[in-house]
Amino acid sequence: MHPLDNVIWNALTTRQANFAEGAGPARRFVPDVTLLSALEAETNAGFESMATLVGDAGTCAIFMEHPYEPRPGWEWIGGAPLLQMICEKGNGIVSSGYAHFEFVPLGPNDSSEMLNLTSLTKPGPFGPRTHELGTYIGVRVDGRLAAMAGERLKVPGYTEVSAVCTHPDFLGRGYAGALMMHVMRGIRERGETPFLHVREGNARAISLYERLGFRARKSGHFAVLRRQN
């Protein structure tokens, strides 16, 4: 299996096992970190193990090979077709028109602002401790957190660029591309390859990622599920 296949499972059983909860065919990140969870395989046994792990009314967010089909005891909350992209070549450089910005590191003291920004822009599951998964940086304008990006899933040889988001008041200034280049540079300096996930219908984001050197690797599906009593 390639490290980026069933990538959440591979992260939770390798480089990010210290954030994992669960045993058997289901794992999840500590909920304060992120709702991302994984099945070793999309089987009845896997879903039964996940049900035990999350408990009554518990929620999980999983990547799937195929669209979610209704299962007894589970409620589908939301989801979307998902595209996995990888940047195997290049240095994450786009046109020289991208300005250089002053980046600030983001950490525990910035958690509430990061949560507010991700709640507004919805780049994907983000929790009060997601920043612990890797490097997170941002751009501040008059003290406000205008944009941010960071690292999330990590498997052998690869690190995911994630939580790329810009407040609507500051769109069109090149913050997202500049932040991503900085994060990607750090990943490459460790000898790793950047990858990311994006909703297949997000043409604007995909266009930016392609300019940064990302190419589609595989399609899948994202599902947020709640265990019913």
C-alpha cells in the first residue's frame, strides 16, 4: 500500500500514533486535535469498531474510497467528493507576482482565533489542538488573523498542507499562495513531499494548487458521520 492510500489510517498507525485512540480496525485522533478518524477497511467490522470508539452520538470524519452508503446506527451529517493532490516536482514556486509577507507562527495562544477563522471559511475539521500536528503560520493585518496555513496528516515521506484559509475581508491579496509556499518549503527541507486534500468542486483552490505544482493523485470521498443511539 502507498503511504497516501488510506492516509488517515497510515498517519495514526505511524508518524502520528501518539495522537491516536482506538484499537482493532478503527482509529481516531484525540477529539480535541481533530475529528479525523479512519477504518483499516470499509467493512462491517470496521464500522462496528468505530461505533464502540466514538460512543453514542459520537462523531467521526473519515476519508472513503466510495460514496458513503447508509448503514444502520449511523447518521450522515455531511461530506463531499474529495481530491488528493501531491507536489512531487518543483519547489512550490508560483509567479513572481506573489508578494512576500511577514508570517507569524501560530500556537496555543492563537487557538481561539484559528478556530474562528476555520469555522468561518470551513477548510476541513479543525479543533482546539490541531495546531499540535505541525507547523502553523499566519498573516496578521492590524492585529487580526487574516490568513493561515499549516501541516496536518503525516505519513512516512509525506506531510499534508492543510487549513489553508483566508478571511473574506482579505481575499485577493495572495496570502494563501504565499503561506503555502512557506509551509511547503519547510516540508521539502525535511526531505518530505507535500500533499493536500481539496473538495473536487473547489475550482478556485484547485487552480491555485496546480500553479504551486500540485497534481491530482486520486479521488475519494469525505464523510462526517454521527453514531445514533
